[in-house]
Amino acid sequence: MGRGRVGALPLSEKRDAFVRLVGAGVSVSEACRRVGVHRRTGMRWRHGRTVTIVGGGRRHYPSVIMPSGRQLSARFLSEEERVRLADLRRRGFGVRTIAAELGRSPSTVSRELRRNRDPSSGQYRPFAAQRLAVDRRTRPGRGKLLRDRVLREFVQGRLHKRWSPEQISQALRWEFPGDRVRHLAPETIYQAIYRPELGGLCRELAPVLRSRRRRRRPHRRADARRVGALVGMRMLDERSAEAQGRTVPGHWEGDLIVGTDNRSAIGTVVDRCTRFVLLLHLPDGRHTAEAVREALVLAMDGLPPSLRRSLAWDQGREMALHVQIAAALSMPVFFCDPHSPWQRGTNENTNGLLRDYFPKGSDLRGHSAADLTAVAAELNARPRKTLGWKTPQTQFEAFLVRPAGPS
């Protein structure tokens, strides 16, 4: 399939094309663009959804993306075989010809076409057939929380009191010390919240969790390689020792604060010594590597070399052009370890102050370069306890008129 849009296909065929793209590693947003559906539709296909039906009941629609993994047995048709079967059937081949191409019995192909047709269209669609086959094979049983009313009420009551699943799991061992059947692992409780058809708890209980999430968020393994990791990074432990003491200006920490749906951003750069902040205007909120490079160079190029000693940033993709930034500013760029915001503590603290001006969940595209300059000036004119109640502005200007230490 090329990079263009799929075109005016029926929705079921768009869904099948979407599944193929996501299975090949294409992002949800890009897959939606190619098949021509709204991203919200793609997210529903990707993660499933639960809706309220007439009468107040709830119906769960599972994800159309089937988990990858080996087949239970070679006697089961694989997803690849079902795709080939559908292609051959669409080209008009008969059951025996298809069976010969797949190396299967004609009765297997006949039974597959009969049992696993898409119930919504009556046609054979390979990914719908795969879902039907997997659902039929799993045969999920009734969970403990569905069978045991006392256990279910105990768990629901603690969830309403804002207990975490781990706390509830431990409490069950104290409440029912001699009844191991009523001991639950925390994961069992999470499954009951996020998949109510398995555990009997309501999806409305999800907001009582600290995360407030209504669906599971997949977590990457700690040892997994980051997709699109930056090339040629220099890590923070390579930075000179003088940057740790906060006595010499010119060592900066940077990051982005982002707006709603990650569609807009403002760059923030803070000097570790003086707490002087620069705000980077990103036109239309675009925080691509090119936009961040141009904004950084524009904001810092006018500073004397003695105030451009180093820059620390996290490993965000917006810094993919860090080599060009370092060359343009004659200032080395260093990167923090993953998931270690405390390594940029000055910047994190400043970003918290800036949220008074740029609240979370707001669209940051409405702020002009002049607006950002005014906010930075106001923040730099605010006395800081850590500076002996002096302002970042006066501290920074003092180094502009006198040498800042050894270069």
C-alpha cells in the first residue's frame, strides 16, 4: 500500500486497511489519515469502547487490533492465511483451489467461510474472521467478582473510598485470612475496572483511580529501545562540574510546555545560576525539531559566548537537530536520563510557575511572541528567595556587564 489515502472504500474495508497499517507499525494518526477516517474513529478501533444503550445498560466493543503472538496450534488458521483466503475468494477462486493454495483441507476452508463471515455485512473479511475465531477459542469464564457478591461489594466499597487496587488486595488478606479464594491480585481488580464484562465492576469506577484513566495505557519495558531515539546524544554526566554548583551562569536547562492534545507548545529555557528565563515562541504551536532549532538559535544567538556554556534537555524528539543547535550557538547540548525530570529541576520549577500564565489543557497557539516576552519579563522581575530576594533580571544583567568566569 502506498502512502496515499485509501479512497472511498466502505467503512469495513477502511477498518481492515487501518488494522493492516497499525500492524505494520504505522501510528494511529497516520493510519487514520491514509484510510480517510477521523482520528477518534481510529482510536475507537484501536482501543475499543463502551457505550450506554437504551435502558441504561452498557455494551462493550473490543479493539479490532488483535494481540500478536503465536498460534495455539498449527491446525488453526493464522491471520495471514485468512488474508490470503479472502484475497483468493475475492478473485473468484473456488473452495478446492483455495485449499490447495493454502495447503489446507477443502472442508477447513468451507467451514471457515461459513462460520466466520462478518455478521454486519455477510461477507468474509479476514480481520473480522480472526476476531470471531479468537473470541470463540478463548471462552472466558465467570470471574471471582462476578460469582462472589460479598467480594464484589468489598472491592467496590474500597474503590469508592479512593483505595488503590494494591491496597484493596492487601486488605482482602486481612479481611479473609483463611479464605484464599477471596484473595485477589491487584491486576485482577484493574481488569475488573477496565474490562467490566470480565469482572462485574462498573467502568464509572475508573475515575476513582488516581490516574483517572478509563482505559489501560500500555507501558514500554524499561529495557526496550526507544523508537526514534536521538542520534549522537551526550548525556548529562558528561557536563562540566561547574554546572552543578550554580555559581557560574551560562548553563541552561530547557523543555517544552504543551497545550491541549499536545497540539501546541512553548519552549522554556532557564539559566541554572540566575534563574533567568527565556520563552521560545513556536509559530502555530508547532514543536517540530526544525521549529525548536530556529527558536532556540533566535533566542540565544545574541548572548555573549560566556553565557552560552551548555544546555540540558530531555530526550524529546523536538531535539533531533541538537547537533545543528550546538554548532550554531557554539554551545554543547546534553541530555537527561529517561524519566528523570529532577535532572532539570530548575526548569521543572520554572515551568510550574509558568502554568499560572499558561494553564494545562489550554491552547497555547493564541500567545504571540510579544505575549511571551511580556510573561518572561514579569517572571524575571519577580524577587526569588533562592537569590537572596534579588531578581533573575538583575542577577543576569550583572553578568552581562562583567566577566562571567572562565570560558
